[in-house]
Amino acid sequence: MTSERVLIVDDEKNIASSLKDILTDEGYDVSVAEDGLGALNLIQSDPPDLVLLDIWLPGMDGIEVLKTVKTYHPEIEVLIMSGHGTIETAVKATKLGAFDFIEKPFSLDHLTQSVESVFKEKKKNQRVLTHDIFGRKDLPLCFEILADVKKAALNAAQNRKPVLLLGEKGTGKEFIAHSIHQRSQENDHPFIKLNCAVRQAQDIKAHLFSGKKSNNGTPAEKGSSKNAQKDRGEVVYLSNVESLNKSLQEKLAEALKGESLLGFLPARLFASSSKDLGALTAGGKFNKAFLDILKNSAIEIPPLRSYASHIPSMVEDYFKECEEKGKSPAPVIEEEAMEALRRYEWPENIKELRSVLDKVLITGSTLGKVSLQELPSEIKQPQGSTSASEFEGFESFKEAELTWEKGFIIHHLRQNGWDLEKTCQALKTDKKQFQEKLKRHSIRLPEPDAPQSGSHPLLQRTLKRSVVLCGSGLHSGIKTGLILQPLPPGSGIIFGDISTGQTIPARLANVQSTDYSTCLKKGLVSVATIEHIMAVLHMYRITNLLIKIGDEAPVMDGSAKDFCQLIEDGEFEEQDGIYEEIVIDKTYTFGGDKNNGPSISIEPADRFTVSYHMKYQAPIGVQDYTFEFQGEESFKKEIAPARTFGFLEDVAQLTKMGFASGGKLDNFILLGDQKVLNTELRYENEFARHKILDILGDFYLLGKPIRGHIKADRTGHTQNIGLLKKIQESLCKVA
């Protein structure tokens, strides 16, 4: 009997290696992935029986991986592992379908018992697949509307003949196989999936043949062998059957015709392919006898684009299905976005549609609706695209013209530095008519008297893809991390609790505390130490982003340089909305009382500038630094690497108060005895630069960048927030 297959997903190589050795010794077939995306690739190509999944992973966190696995492979069991487990996380993981939640460090006995329990329960409940997407006997709507496919599936369920499923990648061949299986007399048998493109031939053969001949020379009757696999009477599904080696193809043909000398094990055989098996057979690359048997009960599944008019109903059906599984309430998809879904070519078919809808559910749960901007860039109408599918969704020339015209106008405004006069000249159009078109398309240019940082106004910006960073909290000391996910124009920066899904907009009104860090709170959810990631988003002008996080942002090395690398890895995507600035037109001041206390002010200036003055005991002494923003590279070079710092006596006091539990020698500049105790400084004036880093992060809580010159004297988060409140009060009065 072949061993159960286990996939370990953990970026800590020592742990993953130890787990692999332990479970291999226990007789399991074990593979390893270091990140969430790599794990999903392995699961998609060759699903395991069990996944041991760490919560914090690079590229995609464990909760997101769990959701995806349970969406597409609900039959796979998942054990969640975490070194910083909480009741909330355990509950969330269990609700999402995890078998159990185990905390690191775990004992050898605990681990092996947990894995053993999974497989015992899996065998006990092998017949129960109700309410799963694969277990449902009725076909999902995407197949119910295909009359020929539905009829063929119903007919196939009435007999035990082998079934061949043909269609492009992602068309749902496995869905159909499961549906037939659930309706058939063999629905109490295990459904075993074998990917012929990646499984070893010996492994496939072990599921197909016992190697024992019956008395009359034909395959042995079911139940006559003592072979454990034979006793199970597996229903075998061979995906990518064209990759099966020629020897096994020939043996299968003989077995299905009753001519094999080997005992044929499966209670039933399903096979699928996205290739032209007839052409492969003609070229001598596929066994003709095997194909002749299979094609008698072949079912061809058409690509999604051939019935794209049904996509709105399919979307509604899928959202209902997700709600039944306890996912977020379905958002409203705006008409323009739905039209884009209908027009798209869907090269990956149903699989791709469901993947896009899963992302839409994440964004929609935050915003409540889904516009065209929330869809992936390849689904939106790209500038200059002229494919046939682009025109299929328009019911009139007028509708097509307006959609194309808006993109055309924005393109030429960018080309001409967003200068109205130059754009009109370039397009040889009347200024008044052009302004009417801008109004019709809701394209708003900045005020002509507003000072600009460059030759044209900037656009709003998000990331092209999600990225993940793991670390520890400075004050909590707990292993933590964050996930950055793109959001549409006008969304702003939003923090989302990774356990509950509740959100906190990064706005001044949500500031709860400024004790040693800036903390936001809304309702029962809070997030601390946000200033470094906010500074990076401010300087890289990321205007729309969802930050999934725990109670505290990771401190990393005490600076913001890792956050810079993180968002660069996500790449930037310019959006249609204008990136608006708050232009300071008078001087604002906070602090600086009679006792010469800390003070901070901002005054009008052509560029965004921050000057910081500090005077502390040695080894800091007197430090001054002025940072003038000249693009993200200036920030990355001058400010981002500056680390947080503290005196030995202050750190001891903070620890007593429950702060700085995560302060270590590699993420904190420790000062004492009039010297730096644990590291070399990155700059002569690193302390002043770090204070500027905090200011840059706090000042992004107004929701827009500010143009002005900030001058700070020995200030911290409390003074920063105090000045911001005065600016906001003034802006509200003007409004």
C-alpha cells in the first residue's frame, strides 16, 4: 500500500527538515514548500492528503493558503502550525476548515499523534463529502447550463465504464468527474487523483494493478485479493493522461478489454486531458487501443468564453456558495466591472474565474462593492487593445466609443505633462470641447495655481500584487507580520486585522495612543507601531493599500529599509485618480511652551522638507538633519535605514511597563555609559534621521501628502499628532 502523502509548508528550513525526517520515518511520503505560493503550485499539480501549514509565510500567509486549499481542494486536510498561536487565530483556522491547530514548539509525540489522528478521521469520514464543492451531487451552475455536458454526466453516472474528460486547462474536468462519481453506485469508494505529469510511474501502477492474475486469466474479481489497495476499491482519476508512459497505457488497454495478466484494481477509472489525443495517437505518442476504449464515453467540456454570457449568473451562484461556507457577504459588482468579466477571454477558464472572484471577495468585503478598478489589470480593457473579445460586450457604438475615449484622453494627458493647453494642441481639438469631455468622463485636473512637484500631477498608486513580510513586534516581542494587498483608487491606506477581518483606516481620527509608538484603534481592534510602514507608503506615494496585520507591525532591524524592499517587490501600479496634496498656506505650531519644551511647526514651502533638531545626553549630543524629498530614492538612501534607539535605563523601565519586549541587539540601537553598546551607526546623525522617519509616518495619517517645511525640536509621536490635529481643524473650517 502506498503511504499517505504529506506536504510541509514552512519557511524555517531547520523545522521543515526535521519534520520531514520525522514523518518519513513514520512511513509517510513527505514533500516541502518554503512559501505559500510554492505550496499552492505543488497542491495544484499533485494534491497531497495532508498539509502541515505554518501561519506566517513569505509571499502569502497561512490563512490565505488555507482558504485557497479549502476552496479548490476541500478533501485535503490541513494542520495549522504557529509559534505565536492565539485563541482567535485557532478559531479562525478551524472555521476555515483546518483539522487542528498546533503550537510550536511541539513534541515529537504530539506531532505524530496529530498526523495519525488526521488520517484516522479521514478514513472514518471517507464517504462523507456533503456540502463540499466536489461532494455536491448537483453540478455547479457553470456546468448546469451546458446541456450536453450535463446529459453526458448523468448518463455516465448510470454505468461503470471508464470516462474520458476533454477540455482546455481550467474548464472543470475534475468537477465533472467528481459529480459523476457522487451520482454513481461507487460513491462510497475513495476518489484517488493521480497527476500523470508529475507522479512516478510505479506509484500510478500501484494504484492500478495488483500484479496478481485470477484463475481464468482475467483481472481478479473485487474482494478476492488480500491486497490492501484492492480491498479499498479505489476510484482512480488520471489527470494529464497523455503523460502516462506507453507501457502503462498498453497495460490499461489490455486490462479494460479483460486481456491483462495483472489484477486490475480500480472500481472505476476516470481520465482527463487538455491535449488533442487523436493527434497524439496519429503521431504514435498515445496508445490507440486505450484511446478507442476511452472515447466511447468521452465528455468534451467547452471553454468558458463560449458561454461567457452566463457569467453574471455564475458569479451570483459562486458568491452564494461562498456565503454558505461562512465567507464574507457577497459584494455588489458594478455593471462596468461585470461587463469586463463577460468580455474577458478567460484563458484559464473556470479555474481563473473562481480565482478572480476569490480576490474580489477580499476587496469587496472591505469596500462593499466592486468597480472596474478592483479587477486584475489583464481583465480591464488595456490601453490600445484591439482583440475581438474587447468589442463583444458593447451593445452600441456609443458605448464602445466612450470607453475607449476615456483611456485615450488620460493617455495623452500623461504624454503632455497633464497640461491642458499642450494636450489640446497635440490632439488638434478645441479647448472648450475638450473640457466638456473631461467633465463627461469625470477626469479632474489639479487646480492651475497649485504648486506641483514635477512637470505634471501624479496619479494615485497601489501595488500590482500582494506581498508578505514576517518579523517580530518591537513592544510585544511576538512573532508577527503583515500582508500588503492592492486596493482601487480612492480607498486610502487601510489596516485589516488578520484574525477577524475588521478594518481600521489609517486616519488621524483613529489614533489611540502615542506612547513610544503610534497606535490606531477602531472598535475592539488595534494595531501598534505603524509609523515605519506608513513612512514608506508616504514616500513611495502608495495611496491605496490594504495592510493585513496582527496587533503590531514587525520591527525588522529597527528601520524601514525592509519595508522599502517589500513594496518594491510588489511593484507599483499607477491608477486613474489624481494624487492630491495638502498645500500649507500658513504656519502651524504645536508645543514650545515657556519651559522651552519640545515643539514642531510647519510653514509654506515649494517642496516637502523636514528639519529635525535634537539635544540629548551623550552619546547623542546635538544633532541636526534636514531631509528634502526628491523622490523615493532620496528617502531610501537618507532616511529609511535609520534605526530606532533608546538608553539602557529607559529600556529597562519600558520592559517593566510591558513595552520593548521584542527589542533585541539586532533591531534596536542600545545606548549607555555615554556610548553605543551594540552596533555601529549607519550615519553620524542616525538618531535625528530616525526621528524624521517617525514624522514622515505620522504625517501620512491625514490621508494625503503635505507640501510644506516641517521644523521639529526634540519632538516625538505626541507632538507630531498634536500638530496634525491643528492642521486638520483648520482644513475642516476652510471646507
